[in-house]
Amino acid sequence: MNESQIQIQFPSPGEWDKFTMTAVFPDSSGFTQSRRFTQDDISQEQTETFNEVVAHIAVLSDEWKALQVWARLDQAISSPLEEGEVSPKSRDAVVLTVEAVNVQGGRRLFTSQDYSEFTIVDGGTVALFNHFTINNKE
């Protein structure tokens, strides 16, 4: 079981250029570690990938604006069963849970059950997740 996650907070909901991203992961000794980053701490290439993730978050209606996002690594079925196969093929995917607010002050959680776009199988997004949750374990 992967206990790693990335938490992203947007201080101004709906404004994606300012954020705090916290990577939470077990270190090599099994202790939970966290590393905090802002938009100024990530490379241009990582920013481009992050913007692709934001595009997935932006599918929320105009009524709801993302305030906080939790990203976790999971498995997604990548292809349907073919004749003779016993189990479907799966691949790594980043799955998002989004806390959003509306203008009336209401809060709501949205998951991949609400929006299939919140399951991202793109290799670049998975690599970005792994960069912050695996490569920072030292």
C-alpha cells in the first residue's frame, strides 16, 4: 500500500499560479516525512506538468473553485480484458480528491467518482508525483 500523497493548497481558490504543495511520504525507516514547496521551488518542466494537473482540476463547474487537493498514487485499469486474459492490465495513476468552495461559503469534496478526469494516467504526472514522494526520502 502506498501511503504517499501530495497536498496542494491554493490560497485564492481558482487562482492556480500561487500554491503550496506538501509531499507526505514514509522515509526509509518508516517514519512519515513531509516536504513543502511553493510555485517558486519547482522547475519549468515540473510547472508545465503541474499545469496539466490543474487542467484536470479546472473541470469543476464555475460555481466551485478548488481550495485544496490531495493526490495519491493508485492503480487504474489501462485496457479491457482480451480473450483469454484472466485479469485486466493496470498502470499507475494519480488520483485526485478536491476540496472546493463556492461563493456562498459552501465546501464540498469531489473525487474521481464525481469526475473521471481526477484519475490521471499520464506518465509525466505519475513521474512528478514520484519525484516529490520517492526522490525526497533521503
